[in-house]
Amino acid sequence: MRNPFSGVKFGLRGSGPITVEDYRKLARRKLPGMVWAYVDEGAESLTTLRANRDAFSRWALKTRVLHGSVVESMATTVAGADLDLPVFLSPTGLTAITHWTGELAAAQAAERAGTRAVISTAASYSVEEIAAGTSQSHLFQLYPSAEPTGAQRDLTMTILKRAAAAGFTGMFVTVDAPTVGNREGERHQGMIANPRFTPRQILSAARRPAWSADFLFRRRVSSPMLVEDGGSAVEAVQNQGQLLRPDLAWADLRRIRDAWDGPLYVKGILHPDDAEQAVACGADGIVVSNHGGRQLDHAIASLDALPAVVDRVGDRVPVLLDGGIRRGTDVVKALCLGATAVGIGRPYIYGLAARGSAGVQHVLEILRDEIARVMLFMGVSDVSQLNRSMLLPAGQAQFEAAPDALVPEAVGALR
Ligand code: FNR
């Protein structure tokens, strides 16, 4: 295993970013309000967005001392890809709006860090461009489209064929977007299908000349997977309409399963019954996710949903998680609760917006350092050893025997 403490370091005098939150602050300064709202906001009152973070604080880690074991492996496998790090890049659409190098730079950074990126249907780079610019096989994320009517072509099958031809083998099918979440922050900022440029937006962009120059001259604002060669951004937006499927059903998943030979994971599952159905439809893995709090506000936090899904299907298929991961401790807690790996969405975008590909790599290296340190404090040499017995509900006393045995008789009598 590579030295976990040998991450890329920025800032000779320790003044550079050293946490994901540092990258968040840097990214915020780089991006106009409209783009920042797209990245960092969520649905409605942001309850689920916040719940994703809060859920991690409800668990404490058990530390062990003098165990003599060093960190040996963080390796895991996701959809057929072997990773050195149990963290991958979750799919995000239109990523080049934050930094023109977009998903390609992110996938290259993931490779350098020993992991992989999941490339969205709505990515700003096509699967062909990603394949040409990387040396590993990355994963593809599909938004299923509506069944074609009349002379319409079958967008889902066209996209799947392109992904397979470009060498993608692992796929995530995202099922939690029957319609777009009510992201009021984005709407207030005019980040909608046909963006509105108010004087406030123009001023916000003008104050970020580097971003504005890239936006105007690099012209990376479309979703090339949604158009035939040479298709326009307008065509992409029109086709995107076909992706929001209010009538999406299990039969659609079966149709996609039949059309895809490689490992297929279903992303956006929170209920154990849905996990069961997905496995019955042939899913090879489940991604517990609420889309980073961008779809149904007041949906359960990803981490809170994880144990029941693991209990239901974890003996048959791997269960992954994304949503709210910002620290190595978060990764370790999710793995203790049964995830085999976790995805990061916003954290990698913060790195990308702040410092391009090097920023994404640094975010991954920060997480690697943090995970390694946590494992050492816990006496765990391999991530595969992490399990539920290593966690305790935060704020709750630890008992050697069952708590009841310790209750004084007088208290017991009051019961
Ligand atoms: C997303 N997400 C997402 N998911 C997906 O399946 N396809 C997509 O195109 C997108 N697009 C997207 C854009 C942006 C800007 C964000 C922030 C997120 C959801 C993403 O894959 C993941 O589930 C969440 O981002 C995980 O939460 P964190 O890590 O951002 O807290």
C-alpha cells in the first residue's frame, strides 16, 4: 500500500487548505453566486442536506491503544474496479461550470489517487473524452430516459451503447430523480434550464474574472452525452427533459439490466424494501444516497438509512453510501456500519473549483491521511476489519456488561 501519510501538500508555511472545509471556502470565493448555489445548495429547507452531516455526529469511535498494528490496506472494490482508497467520486452533472476542466480533470485526479470517478449522464465531458484522457476504466452513471415515442430515438440505449463502446464496464443507475428536486437556492439565483442573467448575476461573475474568462472562452457548458455529435447545448437541455421520469418503474430497471453486461449498481436507495427489489431486478450493488439532499427534503439521512439496507441485502451485494462525507472519521463510520466504499460529490467539486485537477487529488489525499490516522487510533490495519462493534452511540456510556446488570436495585425498583 502507498504511504497513507504522503499526500500532496500545498502551502509551504502551512497556510494552504488542509481540510475539505478549507476547500469549500476557497471554492466559494472562486465561483459566482449562481454556480455556488448549484453546487452547495439542496432541496427546500436544506433539512436533509444538514441531516446528512448531523448523522455522523451521532456515532462515537472506539479507540484502542498499544495494539501494535499499522495501517496496511484501504483497498476495496466498486463495480469491478479495484480501489486503493474506499472513496470514489460520485457523479455530478455540468461539473465544468465550476472549472472548465470538469469531469476529465476529476477522473485523472481520481486515478492519481488510486480511485475512480463515476461519470454522470449530464457530465460536461463525454465518455469518449474521458476514455481518451484516462488510463483506467471509470464508471458511468445513467439517468434512464423515457421510452421513445413516435420517431424519437431511444436515448437510454444510445447512451448505454456509447458508454460500453468507450470501455466503461461498471455502471450506476440513478433512480431517485423522477423529477427535479425543489432547489430554491438555485432558483433564487436564476440557475434554471434557461438561465436568467440579472444585473446581480453579471456583477457576481464580473467579480470573478478568471471564472468568467473560462466560462466565455472554454465554452464547457453543455452535456455531450445528451446530444449526437455536433448537437447544440439547446438540444442537450431539450433531451434532459426526457430524463426526468415521473413514471420510472422497476420494469425500466430490468430493461437496463438486460442491456448492460457489466456490474450494475442502483444509486439513490434509502428503503430496505427498495434495495431488495433492486437486487431482485439483477442489481450487483446498492448505493444508499439521497442525492446529497438535492431531491426530497426531509428524506432520511444517508448514514441513518445505511444499516437497514445492509441488514437486508448486504450478505448478497455490496452496499455503498454517499451524502455528507467530509472527514476521514465519516468514511470510517460508514464502513463500520457496513458500507464497502463511499462517494463524495461536493467535496471533489470544491477541490476542482479551487485548484483544478490538483485540488481534486488533494481532497482525496486529505481524506486518505485522515482515514489512516483514524484507523491507527482504532487499531485497525485493514478497512475490511471495520465493523459495528467499533462504534458507540455518541454521548452514551460504554458498559462492560449489559446496562441492566449495572442499574442499582433502588432504580430498578422504580421501574
Ligand atoms: C449531484 N449528484 C448527482 N447524482 C447523479 O446520480 N447524477 C448527477 O448528474 C448528479 N449531479 C450532481 C450535481 C451536483 C452539483 C451535486 C452536488 C450532486 C448527486 C451526487 O452524485 C451525490 O449523490 C451527492 O453529491 C453526495 O452528497 P455530497 O457528497 O455532495 O454531500
